[in-house]
Amino acid sequence: MSYLTHLKRLFCFILCLFLCSCQPVVGYFSAVRNLGSVGKSIICFGDSLTEGVGAGGGKDYLILLGEALQRPVINAGNRGDTAAAGLARLDRHVLAKDPRLVVVLFGGNYFLRRVPIDITRKALQQMIRRIQDQGAMVVLVGLKLGLFGDKCRPLYQEIANEFGALLVPNLLEGIFSDPRLNSDSIHPNGAGYAIMGERIIEQVKPLLAAADLRIRG
């Protein structure tokens, strides 16, 4: 392991200690519902982007998230799923696993299959409501879909505000416009997943630090 890698890990460790020792970080995340969740599992729930299609010999974003958190992350991704299909398997793949935090990533197949946006909206709303009723936190991942119009981007923000979910906005920004980051026309490669992982870790790691502080406090 290189000296630079050691230095980066030391910096992340010190940053995490700092966040855990600062009460204001709890205030920053106070709008996230179920911040004091006592569930056990971190679950990523979504479609092929969560399953890791296209990562090849690289690492998908769940592996990177698990490494950053130093704990297991459950992969509940299923290629081809719309939000409605995800809702249909929510009980057995998420709610039955004692979730503490669920990263929700759906939307690409809404665009590819031309599913009416109201169906996607209702499925996401029901999904998040049921996860929160179980006592877990929700991190909602937003996507920008379409070249000229983007109905989904404001949808994610509205739902996050409505339900007190933490939003990771526009996860794929700059990825599909760079062929070096793609395995095909709709999936990133390992390098693309690494960028996705960084963006999710940037939100989830301090959220869990704040949640731990809330429980201890």
C-alpha cells in the first residue's frame, strides 16, 4: 500500500472523528427521518446500476461503499427493474433484512421503457414510506435522464423533501458523456462506478456518523 493511500485513509479517519465529535453535524442531518434508527443492515436497493452491471473486473459502488464504511453492504440490485418492480420485491429484499439505512437508486429503466412518470413517482413514494415505517433512513439517488428534457431531476428533489430522505443529486453527471467511463451505452465501467461510489460515500459516511452521534447522545 502506497504512502499516499495511507495518508488518504488517515485523513478520512481524522475527518470522521471530527464529524463524530461535532454536534452541528447532527443538526445538518436533522431533517433526515429516522436518524436514530437502530436497524442493523446497510442496503443498496435498485436496478442494474446497483447490481453492478458493467463493472467488469473493477469494483461496483457497493464494494467501495462497504470499504469506506468498513462494514458489509447488502446488494439488493436487480437489472431491468423499474421502481414499480422494485416495490414488488421490497419486503423480501429490504424490509426482511432489518435495515438501518437504504440507498434507493431507480429511474434508468423508467426512461428506457417510457414508463409514465406518475407511475414512477407513486412507486418511489410507496417504497420510501414503507422503508421509513420500518424505522430505517433513506438515501435517495437522483438521476438526470434525457438529453433535452429532464422530468426526473425535480421529481427526486420533491420526493426527498416530502419524506425527509437524503438526496444524492445527479449521480451520473459527466459519466456517460465520457467514453472512458462506460462499459456500454447504459452502464458505467469500473472507473465510472468509482466516481458513483465517491459521490454516494460523500453523503452516506457523514450521515451515519451523525446517526451514531444521535444514538449515543
